Amino acid sequence: MIEPSGQDLPPPARKRLLSCATTNLKHDLPASLVVFLVAVPLSLGIAFASGAPIVAGLVAAVVGGVVAGLLGGAPLQVSGPAAGLTVIVAETIERFGWATTCAITVLAGVVQLILGASRVARGALAISPAIVHGMLAGIGVTIVLAQVHVILGGDTQTAPLDNLLELPAQLVSADVPATATGLLTLAILLLWGRLPARVRAIPGPLAAVLCTTALTVVTGLSLDRVDVPDNLLHLELAPAFPDGDWTAFVLAVVTIALVASVESLLSAVAVGKLHTGPRANLDRELVGQGAANIASGALGGLPVTGVIVRSSTNVASGARTRAAAVLHGLWVFLFVVFLAGLLREIPFAVLAGLLVYIGAKLVDLGRIKEVRRHGDLLVYLATLLGVIAIDLMYGVLLGMGVAAVLTLRRLLWSGIRAEPDGDGWRIVVEGALAALSIPRLSSVLGAIPAGSTVTLELVVDYLDHAAFETLSSWQQAHERGGGTVIVQELGHPWFARGKAGNPTVHKAAARRTTPRWFAPWSEWQRAAVGPVVPAQRTEPPSVLRGTAEYERNVARLMEPTLRRLADVHSPSSMFLTCGDARIVPNVITSSGPGDLFTVRNIGNLVGTDSSVAAAVEFAVGTLGVREIAVCGHSSCGAMKALVSGPPAGAPALTSWLRHAGPSLERYRTQPPPTIEGHVPAAAWDRLALHNVLAQLDQLRASPAVATAVAQGRLRLLGMYFDVADARVYLHDPATDDFGPTTVHSGHLAD
């Protein structure tokens, strides 16, 4: 299907299209100018650090802006030469020369085109962030160690460690004008962010280069300065293949292609989080990057990649479409054509100061903290040290090796612990229980006293044959010695299926089970990082998100149970409790659908209200429940209102709380009940205990309840839930004490 051009559109459509383009241009044009001002000094510095011709950085900036901007899949990403490729390019130039490096860049672009066409772009996101950030940090340290020598007026060495070892001697023989120039550049960059916003409208890198260069020109300092040809458009360069060493040549192509691809894709994903526009098409982005590298290499430019510094500047400056990136490339081209002579005034020490700042920024302390929180600091350090001590490729491979070992350990990790459980023991096993965990498992099992009662709690997501045999053999031996082993599996019954002769072999075959408990919405409905404009965020209410989660993960698990209950309503218990959101009856009673006939109100009151009386009559007379539990709780708002008075302007609440009159009377005239022998410190908690007992008395006054209790068909329970301790206590009429509930408890109210 051929899309209509602007001329083929009807007049109203053409008008809307023109209006939209004009509106976007109002944002894209100023954004492109800001990015241009950032890109020029960075491109010069990166070319200098790479050992490439200075103009190569500008060529890459032009091509990255125009070609990748037009063809890429991330509309607001800005591409160009990147600090992340500096070390690789420098090593490549050192080994092959500049012409062959350009050929390598072209072929790396071809590899990127193939990868993009193969639609494998998202595979790059599987690389651990710790490896990526460790690689960038290693590159940053390498840049800093090299460029410090330039600031001091010396020459850089090939290896980062050599630069480090020779630094003391370089400090002794430092060139004062060059050092002062480089340090002034650094000082401007470091202080620029603290200046007023109007001043900071000029990008810091541009300000540092302009101010310091101007000062050196005015003072007439004798410094080594940038050398550029008279006619930058007359490149006279053709990419060339090497005379030999083809293995290293191919490796360089693959290395640049992969590193440039990963950096571009990660940058595209990061930029996508900064705006509310269309999401990036990563495969198309890879194609655009490949085309840009082919063009850049053919024209004598550095390798191109998506650059987060320029891209984030683009978004922050208000860019709306890919036109901003393209225009920035055009501005760089015009600068090369008409103002290239200005480049000859820039001292190398100024570019070195800029590069030290850029390199230091690559060692991001925030990223280090984030990696550490995720337990991947070892991967980060291995990659960083590998890049510095060996080279970038081996550093990345070392990081990947460490990451693989840690991943294997996590996959096969199992937390195994034994703890006293009353008169017996409880052994808890969590994680994946495989052969590598058997030594630890055997040690824990061997320490359990013979003849004891043991509860084995398996919270595992995998159980292999060796681990199953170890558990099964120990269970048999322990039971032969007079002990008891109770196996509780939370989740898929790996052990039970193995005992039944039908073991689950693969994780994929493990059936999904209902979670053991449900956390509050606040613990799992975390709001994602919002877009730039908060008003554009639209979060559905928590109830909607909760029901969506139920439909997605729970409904099909509950369906068999609820299907059996569809025509049967026969709960065994009635549960009267407060409407407080912190009290979840099914959680604190470990009950499920069909178990509890639940009645909730303010203060868990029975009173003389016909609504509660109707529920009691229905539960006892029609449903035939065998027990009624009245459950109060700590920090109850109703009890606080009774102690200090109900809030003003709440007549209905005031009227309802009159049903708690008997509770207040007990509170004023009788000794307080205790919890495990202790009287609660808060007055409202003492009242809550009295209230439970007063409501039990109210229930006993009901004819339906009195008859059922007399006939032995019904028992009454007084319960209290301590919110802070997450514990349930049961009232013992003999001692008037609320004690811990246990499976064997015989302390009932009636």
C-alpha cells in the first residue's frame, strides 16, 4: 500500500499535518541546537582520546545524527562517537592503523545490519547490567589514567597500568601551562552545575572549552593545539583491509559491532524511560546504527553508537521527534564547513581535561550502589579490573564468567536451617535443592536428635534426584529410630510426587499453586517510575489492579475448589470481627472459600442491632455453623473512640457505638483480662479485651445461640489479634487470660 504524500491529502488533513510539523519544530529546533553545542566538544575529545584524526569525531557526529536519526528505531536517541568505544578504537588504531580501523567500522556496521534484520536486538538486554556498568567504569578509569598524562604535558602509554605506574614521574616533570589549562577546564566543568540556571543554559563542556581556550589565546600560552587539515571536506581516505592478522581483524569487527550494539540498545531503553512518546523499536534501531557505522567508516569517521549524554540532553531540551537528532547532525556539518578554523585554537590539555571529566563520570557511584544491592558487585569489579589490567574484551569475558558462576549458584542455592519447634524440630529448606546442596543438607539432617519429632518444611522450586534420595533415606532412617517426620511442602509437591513414584523432572512441569499468603497492595503494587510529565500518568485504582492480578494468576487455581462450592454453602464457623483493614480473617485462621461466614462491623459489636442478629440466626439456624468466634484487635479505632469520645460530625458512628455500652461497663467495673499474663498498656487495648467478652455475653443472650450451645451443637470463642506482633490469642475462661492459639488448644469459651 502506497502512503499518500502531503499533496494527495485532503485540505483539512494537510492543514493538520502542517500544524503538527510546525508545533514539533518549535520544540525540536531549540533542542537540536543544545545537543549540537554538547556534541562538538565531546566529539573532539573522544577523537583525541582514541588517537584518531580530530575530524573523525565530527564526521561520526554528523553521520550519527543524520543517518541513525533518520533510520533508527529510537526517535529521541542521538547517536555519535561514544566514550564507551574509546579504548577499543584506540587499541584498534594502534594495531591496524587508521585506514584499516575505518574498514573495521564499516564491517561492524554490516554485522549490526544483519543482527537487526535477524530481530535479535532484545537478546543484548540479557547481558547483566553489572557487566555493562563495569565495562564503562573500566573504560572511564582507562581514559582518566591516560588523559591525566596529557594534562601534565606528557605522553600517554598504551596500557592503563603503565599509565598508572608512570604517573609519579610525570607529576614531577609536569608542564605548568598545560597542567593549569587542564585543571581550569576540570574546575569549570565541576562548578558549572552550581551556577544559576540562566548561565547553565550553555552546556558545561562547551563553556569549559570556549572559556579555557579563549584564556590561552589571550595570554599567549605556548601549548600543543589541535591540528586539522585546511579542507575538511576533502578527506582523501579509503578504508583499507590489513595485509595479514585476519583473526585479530575479524575479532575487532565483532567486538566493535557487539559493544556498539549493546551500548546503543541500553541507551535506547534508558532514553525511553525519560519521555512519554513512542517506545523504541530495538531491531530498527540496530539497523539504523549499522547503516550509520557503514557511512561513518566509509567517510573516515569514528564508530557510531547511541549516546546517553546527548540523548538525555535532547529529551530534557524538549525534543518531540527524530528531527532534533537529524538537525543536530546538520549543525555539526555546517560548523565543520564554516568554522573549522576555530578548532586549531583548542589546546590538547583542554580536551584532556574534558576527557578526564567524562571518564570519571563513567565510574558512576550510584550504579555501584545499585549493583551492590542486587548482589552483583563481584561481577562489576571483575569486569572493571579485567578491562584495566588486560583489555576490554577479556574484561567483559571475565565479567560474564563470574556472572555465570553466580547465576548457577543462585539457581542451585538452597537455604537450609534447623530450629527448635516446641518439643521437636523444624527444618526449613528454601530455593533449589540439588546435588550441590547435599553436603549442607546432610550436615543439618545429621544434627537432628534421634527419636525427635521433625517438621520438614520444603519451600523449593526444584528438587533433583540426588537431593530427593538424601531426604527420603534420612526420613526412613529417622522413623526407624523412633522419630516422626512431618513433611510440609509449600508450592509444588516435589517430594510427595517423588515418594509416590511420579517425580517431577523439569521445573516447567511443576504446577502453579495458590500463594501461601497475600501481601498488602502497598507491597506489590509499586508505582513504576513515572513519565516526565506527572499529569500524563494514569494508574488504575488498587482494587482494579488487585482483581486483575487475581484474574491473571489466581482465578484458574481457585476454579476447581469454587466449582465444587458453587451450589453448596456450608461454613463450619461464623467469624465476627472489626472492619479494620488490617484484619484479614482468612489469613489469620488459615481458612479458604466456604470455611467462614464472616460478619464485620465497627468494633466487632453484637449489640441489639437487627442486622447482626439476623446474621447470627442465619448462621446458627440455617447454615448450622459449629462455632462462633468474636475477634477483637489491638489499636482498634472504635475502642479509641469509646475511650476518648467519637469524632465530631459523625452521628451515625456515635449511635452505633452505643451498642458497646456493656463493654464500657465491664471496662470500668471489672479487672482487665490479660494477654499471656500481662495487662495491655493502652487503655483502648484493655477495652478491646473487655469488648470481646462482652460481645460473647451478648451472643449467649440470643435464643438461637443459647439453644445450640445447650444442645452441644455450638461453641463460642473469644479471640484477640495483636496487629503489631501479627499473633492471635484465644481466651481461656478459667484464667481470664488470652493465650497463644495452638493446634492442641482445648481452651474454649464454652
